[in-house]
Amino acid sequence: MDSHARGTARRGARPPAHQEPPEDLGILFDVPLIVEAEMGRTHRTVREILKIAQGSLIELDKESGEPVDLRVNGQLVARGEVVEIDGNYGVRITEIARAS
């Protein structure tokens, strides 16, 4: 087996870019995915977390009005703005993330 074949045989390895995807992806359509909108992050100690009470404010690393990150199974796929839809929050996509 040459080095290229060994490299693509590893678990999780991507196929070469020139390969076409299978024509019938229907088998994957009902696979559940976790979709999350992340509006920011922060780091706190256990002591600080234990002090949280109703009315506490937690400052995040993003400013008001900055796009939120949309993640699918933990992978960044897009960014967008928070909107309200019939009393629920939603995300209007403003940018699709580039593949890394």
C-alpha cells in the first residue's frame, strides 16, 4: 500500500478532493445533528461559578451586536445575527464559514 493509500485509510481521513460524493446521500438525511448558536465565552473559576445567583451578570468575550457563531456538532459552520421569530430566538445567517 503506498503512502497516499495509507493516509486515506486512517479513521476520519478525508477522501482525495477529486473523488465525487456518492449520488444518493438520502441515507444521511435523517441523521440527527446538534446545532448551537454561541453568543460568547468566558473563563471563570469554580469559586466564581458557585457565587452565581439570580440576577448575576456574566460578561462574555463578544460585544453587543457582534455575530454569533453557529456550530454543528461543535464545528463552526456559519455566523449570523440573533433575531426573534414568533417569541423564539433564531439566527439569520450572514456568513458561511470557510472549510479549514
